Amino acid sequence: MKISLIQHTQNAKELLIFSKNTRHLSRDVDFKEVLDMPEREKDEQIEYVFNTISSSWEFVNYTFLIQDVTRSYTHQLVRHRIGTSFAQQSLRVASADDFAYLIPDKIEEDDFQLAIYNTTMGSIQEGYNLLLNKGADTQDARGVLPTNICTNILLGINLRALALMMETRLCIRAQGEFQQTALLMKDLVLDIHPWTSPVLWPGCIASSKCLFPRFTGCPLKNKYEHLHQAEESLKSKVADDWKMLMEHNYSPQPVQSK
């Protein structure tokens, strides 16, 4: 696989700070004031941004070109439908008369399974090409192609959506190919925006809880008790307290940051 970051928001750190501070503005403020802030002040501001409502993160965008990945992977990728956009290589118009495919690691380690896998892929390629030679349209012949055929896809994603993607796809439970692409995307973003590190982690680190309470095969969950699903009694206590606050119309006035 190959992943390239082909475009990203300029002055992203300053834009995040500016967008978050707009709710407190009572006068005209020039964006240049944020640009001219000392780095220490910017670091303090961005820490605040990452510890409050995350809507401002949507102002920062990244565009990735993801190549030589499987359609099995892209079927999972496009499930991230909020804050994303996609453009994928089309097998309706592009011929796959010499397609590449991914061999899963566990199958590659077993000679017998590997032989069956490669033989099957060869048969699919032969059948696909025969259909084309007999006059079938590519949009019809593509029906016999495997999900592990390699493809290319363009991904546009904002920082808020990327952070949510990292929470699930950097998880040990995620499919290996998605883990690998997520790690590569994270590294590319950190190369240009190292200050985004606090929000680009799996859920157990980002929110200190496991996002997959029924998954028992995680060594981290077996080591750290706090990653297990909260006890029902605790949930009940929190729910009772929340109801009490709502009954008393609890609605705090936000404190203006300095």
C-alpha cells in the first residue's frame, strides 16, 4: 500500500484557535492576531481546543491518496460517512485484465492455503479476461472480481472525523489492513501538524475506555481494569444524578477563556 497526503489546511493550528475563540468575540478581531501569538500561547490555546467541544476541528481538512489497497478495505473506509468525501477507481470503466490482489498474512504462511488462494485468483483472472474477449462490458464482467483486488481511493477528511476514525481503526480489534493505513495517515499528519498528537489515538487512550466492550481478546483490556465496561450500578448512579440536574434545569453559563 502507499498513502500520500496531497493537500491540507494551511495555518491549521491558528485556524483552530481562531474558530474556537469566535464564540467569545465582542469586537472585530484580525486573524493575524492569532498568527502573531507566541508559540507558548498557541500551545496553551490548542490544549484548550482539544479539551472542549470538538466542532471547531472540522475547519481543518486533509486529503489522502490511498493506493494499492483492497476493495475489502475501502468497503470499510466508506462507512466513515460524516466529515469525509471519497473518489474511487471505477471497475465499471477501468479494465482489470491484469489485476493485483492482496494475500492475507495467515494464508501466506500456509503453503497449502496459499496454493489454493493463488489458483483461485488465477481462475478469476482467466474468467474475467474470457468474458471481455467474448464481448462482455467491463461493468458486467467486474461482477466476478474478488474483494481483495487492489484499488486506489482519494479520501478527504476533517480533523474531527479523522480523530473518530483513529479511535476505532487504531484499535487492536481493527482489521490489519485498516490498522496499517490508519497508522500511516496518523504519521503523515503528525509530520506536518505534530500538535494533533493528543487526539490521534485508539479509543482506550483517547477516552480511557474500550469502545468494544464485548471484545475479550485484547491484552490491554485484560491488563487494565478501567477499560472494561462500567458496572451497571455505576451507570445507574450517573443516570440518577443526571436526571436530578435536569429536573433542576441545570444550565451553567460558559466561562469566558482569557
